[in-house]
Amino acid sequence: MKEKTKMIAGEHYNPLDPQLIVLRDRASRICHRYNKKFSMKLICAVGCCANW
């Protein structure tokens, strides 16, 4: 059984499995991009309101 399948099923799995490492890295990069984009929108919104 693949480690990802075990993980999803709530069974014991190897967190150092290469497939899981790739998936975690991808998720981390996506979250970082999302948070950066959101924080830039927030900075712009706060900065624009500060001029009023």
C-alpha cells in the first residue's frame, strides 16, 4: 500500500516517503504564494485608506 493511501486512511505511514515530500513541498509553495498575494492586497488596501 502506498504511504499516501495509508496516511489518508489514518494508518501508520512513513512521512519521509519521497511522494509525500514532493506533495508537502508543493503545498508549501502554493500556501506561500497565496499568503504573499493576500498580504500584498491587504497592504494596498490599508495604504489606500490611510490617505483618506
